[in-house]
Amino acid sequence: MSYLFGGTPPLRAVGLLSAGPSGSVISHTSGSAFRLDINALRALSVLAVLGFHLKIPGFAGGFIGVDVFLVITGYLMTRKVVEGLEAGHFSVRDFWLMRFRRIYPALAIVTILSAVAGWFVTLPGEYLRHLRQASYALVFLSNFAFDNDHGYFALPAQTKPLLHTWSLAVEWQFYIWMPIIASLAWHRWARSKSGLSAVIVAIQIAAALSLVWCLWASSHDASSTFFSLRARAWEPLVGGLIAALEIRRRSQGGLRPAWFETGPVGAAGWVLVSGCVVYPLPESQWPGVLTILPVLGGAMIVGARQWTSVGTLLAAHPIQRIGDWSYSIYLWHWPIWVCALTWISLRGDSLDATAKALIALLSVALGALSYHCVEQPFRLRKDIWTPRRLMRGSVAVFLMFFAFTIAAIATTGFPGRLPEYLQGAELARKTDTPRDECFRNSNSTKKASETYCSFGRADTDAKATAILWGDSFANQYLVPISSATLASGIHGLIATQSACRAFVDDPVSNSADQPACREFNRTTLDFVLGQAGPNIIVLGSNWSNATEISVLVDRLLSSGKAVILIMPLLNVGFDVPQKWLENQFRAGKAIPEWKVEANPSLTNSRLRQELAELLSGYRDNPRLITVDPQSVVCQQGYCYLVRHGQANFRDTAHISNVNASQYRSLFDESFVRAHATQPARER
């Protein structure tokens, strides 16, 4: 992340660093000097991120390194902007060019090389997704790309080589808006000699609004908040506020240090940041109220201005060099990690401590190489890389990469790169269903405008006869269910929501569930039990509690409804298409059939047995009909993960759409039986 992620900081570059005979750093009365403490903080932060991603013990909260980086960049860049405004020669264009020169060349090289590496080992759909995300990364919009790719069925983070560029996009967007707002505030009040005060007020207001938004949004849609500048802006603005207050104090002739410019404050900041790195903070709820802790710690270190000299720990050569290389280390570490995981998986090897150490060393080595061979030449050799050449070269790189991405779209990911027998794994991953626009997100939103979309015989104005209720484990059967209801002349509705199993809401037992899920289930149950509600209820979910299922079934049966209960299928425990791909890759040939022993863990035996016992009281009730998909994929003590050259699953548990029609006969029979239980006027 530019200055915050290392490289020679701006103050050294413009000659504001003085060194005594021994090489020790000397502070100027203006307060401008190379901040060894900030460079050391960069080193800690990038090592924290590296340790977290490599899952090294002691770095459970290492992801907070990005938050600390944002504080640093806010401090350094706001100071540069305000000092330029104060001197009367600030240019937004020159500021953007300076940042672009610093960030873009190394980013472009990493992006291109990640695409080259992906060519050899990545499935067509995954490769096409990567190229699209890479194109967004090259225009600093990858936070939006990854925000749109974080859903329930999104590929794991470890398959996205440029996932980490979301932070660069957030940083660049901060660079776009911060100098503009600061300049407007400054010039609006410059005549009254309060331009700096106006900037400080603007920073305070923007930071407060961003923090309030962050805390509100994190409790409603934490996954989108993670990538949002609106939810992150307060972090660099905290650093920016420190810079602006320092400049105001200096302009007022302040000689004595402020209360926070003391050793204890700085030491407390180091302890707080280090503690956050070690402690397992809840990443899934980030950013949120706990994000204040590392941001506060980083602000305390930056604000304390504890100058270091040769001989102190923070000034140690290894620490300072890691700080210098931190931007390139950050850029390289994640693609290296993703490529290493892919290669290790394809070879069937395990990721041990030695492999992690090699990945960490390679990240640091490539970071150092990138710093000396890419960052420094583009930053310092302005006689060669003039603004015009820099911009023309960057535009040319982007256009060529964009053209390559268009070609990938036209060919659906260059499938000819890989052997044909590997394409089955690609087909298995496809998640689209006949009415995919009707599947609700976890916050209850969906693309379709209808409250409940239709399936089966939908060309009728009569009330719906059936409804499919549950989460993705219900929605996955929409292909055979739609075919079965269409053949039976049944009009059905879709009530499915991501990660939201069907249940009867109870304030106590369901208090841990998301509010959107609880509201969805309350609304659906009210609709089902209402006068206009359907009489055939198809239930399917990723249940783990047999009692919860029994309560729901009892409520529906007691209301005169017919219930088609989809029994749990398999809990494979690993990504079937990926493992199938790896097995075929190592074998060097197609593996058209793959079956495993039907052990109790795989077949969810305990849950199925508990459920059978609880529902035994309805054994003679014709309105309770069970559908058991295991009877299709499991026979004679074995369960088929792959059959006839097609995978039965698209991930660790969901069925693949390419084989979904094999369950059609189960639903044909169940709907005939359910329909027969209805009064003649309802048929």
C-alpha cells in the first residue's frame, strides 16, 4: 500500500532527512524528518499480514496490519497535502501522479505475472473470473469486484490471486477524494485565515460519518462493509487528523510536545497493536467496533513521534529494510501463497512448516527485488520515466491486458489450455438454477421483483399449490422439482434464502441467527399458514438439529398442510470438483467414476436417525412425505461422488446442476402423493 506499505518514505526522498556523522537521525525544528518509527510500524504490519495469511501461530489477528497501514497512509498523505496547501503550491494532479508513479508499476507486474501463472493450472471459469478481477485491480476498483464475488457460492479466498488488491483500491479512492475535499475546505476559508481549521473540521466530520456508517453497516452486511471505502475512510482520516493537528500546532509556534507526544503513549500503542496481532479477533465482523483498537494503537505510535536513532531496536537494519520493502512484500505474498497452495494440492503434498517458511522467504526476497528493480527506478528515474511516458506505458499495459480479458470472455476462459477430461470439474461448479434470480441473498434481497417467484405450472392466475422453503440446500433441487411440478400441473412458489434454514422462529433458541433470516422465516410461515397460502410445503435445509425440524413439521401438519421433507444428503467434507481435478491431474487421465465408502460421518447417520425417531409418530400420516436423495447416489455401501464422467457435487455438500435431474423420479412420486392428499377443489 504505497508509502504505508514501505519504500523510501517521501520525506527522505525530498531531502528533509539529515544525518549526523554516525548516521543517526536528526529531527528538524519543523518536525519533518524520516520517521524510523513509522517505517518499523510498516514492517510489523506487513509481517503481521504475512503471518496471518500463512496461518503461522502467533498471528491470529494479523489481518489488522491493513488497518494500521491505513492510519499511516492517512497521516503521511494528509500531511503532504496540507503542507502543500500551506506553502501555496499544492496540485491535485501532481499528487495523483506522484501516488500513481509509486503504486502502479509494481502492481501491473504482479497482475500480469499472476495471469501468466494461472494459464497453466486454472480452470476456464476460474481463470476468466481472475482476469476480470485483475482488470478491476489495474484501475483500482477491485474492492467492488471482490464485493460482488463474496456470496455463499463464491470461490474460496485461496483461489483469488489478487484478492489483496482490494486494499490498494480503497487506498487509491482515498487519494482521489481526500485532496479534493481538503483543497475545497482550505480555499473556501483561506481569506479568513482559517483554511487549516476548515480542513481539520472537514476531516473530523468525514471520519465521524464514516465510523458511524461502519458500525451500522457491519451489523447488517459485514461482508460488503469489509471492502467499502465508506466503512474504511475513518481509518486513514484518523491518521490525517493527527497530521493536521501537528501542522496547526507547529504554525502556532508550539515548542513543547503535546500530551500524546510522550514515551508512554508510544509504548502503549506498540503494545496495543502487537496485542491485536496476536489475539484471534473476529475477522468475519471486520471492520467493526473492535477495529478501533488497532487504529487507536497505530494512531498512538504515529502521534507519539518517538524518534529513534542507530542502536535502538526500531532502527535495526532488518526492521528498516522490511519497512522499505513492505509494499512489494504485500503485493507478492498473496499470489505466491495462492500459487503454492494450488501446486501443493495438485501434487498431493501437504503444507508443512518448511513450505510456509519457504513461502515467507520467497515473499520477502521478491519484495526486495521488486523494490530495487521496479519501485525505485520508476520513482527516481524521472528523466527516463517522464509523466508522459509513465502514463502512456500504463495505458498501453492496461489496454493489452483488457484485450486479453475480452478474448478470454469470448472463449469462456481459453478451455483449450487444459486437457478435455478436466472440463467436467468446471461444469460441476456452475451454480445457476432455472430461477437463480429468485434465490435471496443473506440480507433477503434478490434480483427478481416478485415476493415469491413461481415454478412449475406458472401460467395460471389461481393460487399456488406448493412452495419450496429453505436455504441453498432446498434451492439446489429446483431443477428436478420444477420438472416434477410442471408434469403434475402444480403451480409452485420459491422461498429460499442463502444460509437461512427453514425454522419456526423462537426468540430464545434462534437468537443467534441473523435478523434477516429470522424475519424471512417469520414472514414465510405467516404466508404459508395464511388463508391464501399453499397446501404443499417442500422443506429442505442444511439442518443440524432434528428437534428443530420436528417442530416445523409438526406446526405445518397440524395446520392441515402436506409436507415433502427432503432428507439430508451427504457431508463430503472437501471440495469434490477440486479433488476430482487434482486426482485426474496426478493420474494424467480421466477418472469417470469415483465412489467412497458410505461411513456414518459422510451420510449424516446421526442426524438422520434422530430425525427418523422424532418423526416416527407421523408414520401413518399420508401428508408427511420424505424424499431421500441418498438412495440415488449411494448403493451397496458406497456413495458416488463422480459417476458417468460427471460430478454429483459442486462443492463440499451441494449437488451439481449437471446431475440434478437424476433426482427427478423422487419428486415425481412425492408430488403425486402430496397432491392426492388435497381436497378435490384444491387439485
